[in-house]
Amino acid sequence: MAITAQMVKDLRESTGAGPLDCKKALEANNGDVQKAADWLREKGIAKAAKKLGAGRMMNDGLIGSYIHHDKRLAVIVEINCETDFVARTEKFQEFARNMAIHIANFTPKYVRREEVPAAEVEAEREIQKNRALNEGKKPEAVIEKIVDGRMDKFFEEIVLLEQPYVKDDSIKISAMLNALVSELGEAIQISRFARFKIGENANADGESEE
């Protein structure tokens, strides 16, 4: 089976592994994405999922920042890890800088989907359901699938971890984080951020409940 760019992209998003590793895994498993993901885990390449949210203590880290050249836009973001050793690595510091730049450009409101208030989610879902109903008569199951797809786009617009990376839209922020965890061997999380722009009364502020 020919390995397509979309197949590699899907595997990257689910495992956080690099593109070459993903391509190799797909080739070894005849294009089966699930088997390729299992293959990566067995090889120890996709370790991030086990480390994220596994109750590990992340009391170290650093604050990444970005100030636009005109001094009218600024972002600060807190990235946590387990040890000062990892916090001082070039990879970790580069990730923090890149997250600040990304937030400056993509203006997310929350770090993760679970932080979006239930009332906001329900209101948006109702809007999308009414929109789907007004587009023509469809079976209920089809309408629900349409709404689910549009809700994914809604979350992508406002949730940092679900956004495509500003410098490479083939990879999501969540996959970048997973790849960093896998590479550095520690639990890492984006805890919170704040974005400030002159003339705006409100800033996007994401905070972790952890």
C-alpha cells in the first residue's frame, strides 16, 4: 500500500512521533494506522501518552514569552516539567518560545478542551445543530455527525492543544507536546497563558486545574 502524507499526519497526531518514524511504522504495517501506532509504542518511540496526565509531579519548568516588534502585543506562557535539568535544555526552552509565538498569532482562549465552560459548549452545539437542521432534512444520525465535526472545528479555534501549529499546520500543538515528552523523557504540560494586546479589554487566559 502506498503511504500518503495524510496517513503520516494522522499517525503523528495520535502518537507524537516524528514523520520519518511514522512513515517507517506505516510501511512496516502495510498502511494500517492503528497497527503502526502499536508498533511505535512497542519500539518505545511513542511514550508520551503514558507520561502525560499520569499523576507525575511537574513542579519545575519556565515561563516562555514573546513581545511583538511594535510593543503592542505580548504573550507569556507557563510550561511545566519534572526537573530543572529538562527545563534548562534547549529543546524545552525552544518549545516555550514557540508556544508564545503561536499564542500571539492564533489567540486561543483555553489550554485544553476540558477547560471550556459547559455552558459555552452547549450554546455552540445548539447553534450548530440548528444550522444543520436549516440546511435541509437529514436523518438524526447524520445531523449529529455534522454537528460533531463542526464542534471539533470550534474547539480547534479556541483550544491551544487542538490548534495546528502556526509554523507547520500539518501538526497539532498536542502532537508537538507529545513529541517533546517522548524526546526529553519527562512529563511536560502547558499550564496557563496570557495574551495582551493594546486596545483589547480582554485577554485570552488559559489555566490548568491541575
